[in-house]
Amino acid sequence: MPESATLDDVWKAFLESDRRMQESDRRMREASAEADRKMREMSESADRKAREMSESADRKAREMSESADRKAREMSAEADRKAREMSAEAERKAREMSAEIERKIWASFAEEDRRRQESDDRFNRRLEALDAMLAEVTIKIDKAAILVGNLGSRWGDFVEGIVAAASVNLFARWGIPVHRMTRNVKAFLPGNRRMEIDVLISNTTIIIAVEAKSRLTLEHVQKYEKKLKEFKTFFPDYADKQLIGAVAGIVIDDQVDQYAMEQGLFVILQSGETVTLANDAEFVPKIW
């Protein structure tokens, strides 16, 4: 049989058990403390990481905001720069256009002045040529008058040698073909009434009566208008034709040619060694 436990053994066993319990309590306290420490460390680490993440997020947000602000400022500055460049370019082009328009206007003025000066020069030269021509014609007329004697044929020579000979081409250019030409055509009526036409030009539908004078005056034209009104009374054979009047002169008084054209008459004037029509392309002859 085992030996009986003594009081001392029991006490020792109690003390050992108490020691073990204290050791267990200590270990439990240490484990609890360790757990609390780790929990605190984990909590602190989590708080730290949360702060770091928050700080990182704040930093990144600030960086993004600053970047956005910077880019916005850069874009605004670039837009302002481009706007200034566009405005400057527009102003430059406007100035260039204004300068070009002004240059063209002044060039046009200069060209107009040049043309006006050339026109004046041509007009003056024509006046000088006309003066010389008239002087030459006057000399020729004087010589012709001496040669033919006292026939009063200054205008007769003009009619025969120039007007009559040139009439075919003159009126053909106006679309009036000449089939027949007669000089010094006379007609007589009872009561000692008479009419003489210097040159009579005709075709199948039109007849042109030409009055020629060495010097054509306003009075001559007005008298000739009355003669044209009575023409078909003296020349009934031409009653079915269209009558057109024409006047010719070696010398024509001032404004008389214009008056005659306004009355619907062709005006024949001397030009060098031949004659020409003073009427322009817009002229419409009067049918008598």
C-alpha cells in the first residue's frame, strides 16, 4: 500500500497548486496584456494607415485640384493668347484691306486724272488740227472761187466734188443703200412756186434730200425744215417713199449741227479731203 500523505505533503501540494494557479493567472494576465497591446498596436496601425490614406487622399486631391487649376490657368492663358493673336491678325488684315482700298482709290483717281489729261490733250490736238483743216479748207475754197469765177460755187464745188461723191458710202454705213443720186433737182408749181434740192439720193423705199451750204447757219436749217414739209407737194412722184433730210456745210455755225440733229436731220461736214456724218450711232432720223 502506498504510504499515507503527511500534512507537510498536503501543504506542499497546496502551495504547488497555488503557485501553479498564480503562474496561470500571471500567464493569463500577460496573454491578456499582450492581446491588449496587439489590439492597441493594430488599432494604432489602422488609425495611422487611415490617417496616411486620408492624408494621401487629401494630398492627391490637392495635387489634382492644383493640377486642374494650373491647367485651367494655362488653357485660359492660351485662349487669351490666341484671342490676342486673332485680334491682332484681324486688325492687321483690316489695316491691309483699308490700305489696299485706299491705294486703289488713289490709283483710280490718278488713272482718271491721266485719262482726263490725255483726253484734254487729244481734244486740244483735234482743235488744233481742225483749225488747221479749216484754214486749209478756206484756202482751197478761196482758190476754187477764183477759178470758177463769179458762179458762187463755193458750195457747188463742195456738193459736186465731195458730198455727192461720198454719199453712197456715207449712207450705206447707216444701212441705207443708194440706188440713185441726182444733183440740182428742180420742181415748179403754179403761182411761180419753185423748189430746188441740191442732192437727191434714193432707193426703192427711202429718199434723202440734201441741202448744202458753204456756211451753214441756223436760219438755213429752219428754212430747210419748211422745205421738207412741202417736199412731196412739189415732188408727188415720191409720195410713197420715206423722206429723210440732210444738211451739209463747209463751215457750220456754232451749235447749228447739234440743232439740226435734234430736228432729226443728218449733218454732213468736211473731214480732210472728204466728208463724214456728225451723227452718232444712237441717232434716229426723222421721217418727213
